[in-house]
Amino acid sequence: MLRRAHCFTIAGMLGLASASVFAAAPIAGAAAGAAAVGVEPASIIHHLASKTQPPSEAECLAAFGIPCYGPQQVETAYDEGPLYARGITGKGETIVIVDAFGSPTIQSDLATFDAETGLPAPPSFKVIQPAGAVPPYDPSNGTMVGWAGETTLDVEYSHTMAPGANILLVETPVAETEGTAGFPQIVEAENYVIDHHLGQVISQSFAATEQTFPNKGSLLSLRGAYINAYHHGVTVLGSAGDTGAANYSNAAGTELFTFPTVNWPASDPLVTGLGGTRLSLNAAGQHTAPDVVWNDTYNTALNELFFGDAGPNPLATGGGLSAVFHRPRYQDGVAGVVGRARGVPDISMSAACSAPVLTYQSFAPQTPGWYLTCGTSEASPLFAGVVAQADQVAHHSLGLINPALYALLAAHAPGLVPVTSGNNTVSFTQNGTTYTVQGFSARQGYSAVAGVGTVDAALFVPELALTASHLPPGRP
């Protein structure tokens, strides 16, 4: 029987035919009677590692059989050092993190995270609730606890990548657990941020499977903030999900579709979809092997750690072809891979549970301490930090960066690092039957599992700043 891990978030959906980024195709294979869509914190999984100091990679290997990585290793892995040496830290930019409820301890938890890992405090860290007051935190409410964990990951790892950027945490007051409930508040909050010019890049670690929407119109009616962001030059990111080629078919997150699906908003052509990779690093953060597509579905020991059984449980990056959106113009060069559909993700960053990052959290009822944390909810804030750095280099916000990503791929830009190994095929047992949902395989160039690859930030940041700044306006 499929079970959710300690703190899980989902995202996704499917698509068709060449057109502009505003075009959509009919939803294919919508769930029978699916009058509700569950939107939840999209891909955070964690496990307590230490109550005191952040454990070392060696200590994690000894205790759990897997390495764990802290901020310095992640920064080194993505070659941030040369940028920091030049003062490119995201200074002057603001990263917007959007989460339902937030965390009651995020201010103090970030301070502890920074003190223990040697990071400076962000120049500014503000929390706003533009869509209405958030109800008091209830530690017996599992949904609130899950969002608190999501908030912790989002804030701490966007700050890791861009330690000089401001952070604006936007909390919304309604849980995304039933129907479209909660998403209108997200749209309202994001529109407030965009209309008041409060940030340059928005990170979203939440989503819902495309086929869980009752119809195309119900999904398209929620796109207002992304259209607004496009017209105001704000970059919007979204996590691709953590259940591989399969995604949740019910709001409770207890059952999966048995055919390939993807998640929205990551599948939206106006959003940059973030997939997940696995890093292989030494204690200094240097690569010991190339990055591969994240897929821990068949890792027995890891299933025991996170699920309490031998598996297989779907534990892999989302990715595939949209059933809602046509192929946007910027993906014309990869039509051989995506056909007539919008392909997702666009790019990938660290997300693997077999190589998790360390977060610090202290909200009840969790034990205060350091947690092994993973999922594509990690990838989105990591990349938000990279975008903030590129905005700093460009001296302006870059807006929709997807056209630039595919232009850089076509130009074989050295800042894009190929991800050519792995897939997001998953297996699981549901209602007494074992299913395998065939996913997509990594390949040279673009793939519907790793996007255009991952990044060497020292090279990629100036490449993105230059390319995005010089593309003709209005040509997504």
C-alpha cells in the first residue's frame, strides 16, 4: 500500500501542439469524477538526523547509509565560489517564497541554520500575508506541520545559493488540500507581490497533477498570476514533483495515476519547471561522479528509511509531457523530444533522497534539530538563488527565462551541464495490484526528465543574464 513520506509535496500535468505560451490543449485522461484537485507542499521529504550539530557526510553515511550535504558542499557543487568572490551573491535582489501557513519558527530556525553553517544573515527577511491572516499554528494539524517543513527548506536553501539576496516569505491562509481551495489565495498573494514590485523571482514548491482538475477551464482560470508575472518581468519557478512519471490522483495523496502524468504549475509554459538530480560529492563538495536523474524508487534501504518498508515506492523526479499545454515556441528546437506537447522540466537541480541536504527546524511537534531533506521542493529554491544572481549581473529582473534556457542549450553554452543518465520510471502497489509507470530517460541535449540539464553557476549566471537580456521582447 502506498504511503506518504514524513512531509511530501506534489506537482504536475500533460500537453499538445506548437503555439504560444498562452495556448492550451484539452486535458487527456482526467480522473473519473475528479471534481477536486489537491494542491499540497510539493515534494519535501525529511528524516531527523541530529538534535545538536549538523552531521557530517561521514556521520550520515555511518548512521543512515547515505551521504548528506550542507550549504558549503552545495555551493561548491554548483561552482558558486567564483561568483561570490566577485560579489555576485544576489545582492539587491529579492527572492519570493510562497507557502501556505509558513512556519512559526522560521526566523529563529534560519538564524540557527546560518550560525551553524557559516552563512551570513540575509540583508532583509520579511514575512507578509497579503491574501489574509494565517490562522494560528496548530502542531496537531499535519497539513500545517507539512507546510512548516516546506517553508524551512525553501527559505534555507534559496538563502544558501544567494546569501546576499533579500527573502520575502509570502504566507497564505488556506490549505491546498481539497478542490481548488487554497489556490485562489496563492494567486491573490502572488499578484500582490507582482503588482507591488516586491521581488524578482518567485519560488513555488507546490502543485497538482493536471488530470485532477475537473476540466481545462478550471486550471486555466488559476493562471492569472503567471500571466501577470510574464508582463511584469518576474521569473516564476515550480517544482516538478516527487513521484516520478506517476502523480497523485486524489486530494489525499494516497493514490496515483497508473499512466504518465505531470504536475502544474511546473507544466505551465509561463513557469520554469524544476526537475531533480542526484549529486555525488566528497566532503569538500567536489563532484566524485556526474549528476544523474533522481530516482530512489527501487532503493530498498532508502524505502525502509523514509517509508518503513522495502518498497518499491515512487520516489523520483517528476517529468514528462503536458496534457494541457501545447508546445511553446521556445521548445520548437526540442520538438523531436516533446512532440506537440509542452515538455517539463526545463532544468534540474539537487533533489535526491539518497543524497539529501540538511535543514534545521524547531517547530512543534517535530524534535528540534537537523533533518535530512529531499525532493524537488529543494530544486526550486536552489535555482531561485541562481536566478537572483543572474538578475544582479543583468541589473534587472529577467522575467520568463525559458526562451534563454533553450537558446543556451542550442548554443551548447558551457554553463549548462548535461544530465545524460537515469529515468523517472516508478513502481508501486495500489489496491492490491503492482503497477509500473514508464517514465522518460535522460539523454544528451533536452530530456523530459532533466530538461536542459543542470548548471555550473560560475559560467551559467553570466550566460543567463546576457542571453535573457538580449532576446527580443515578447517572443517566448
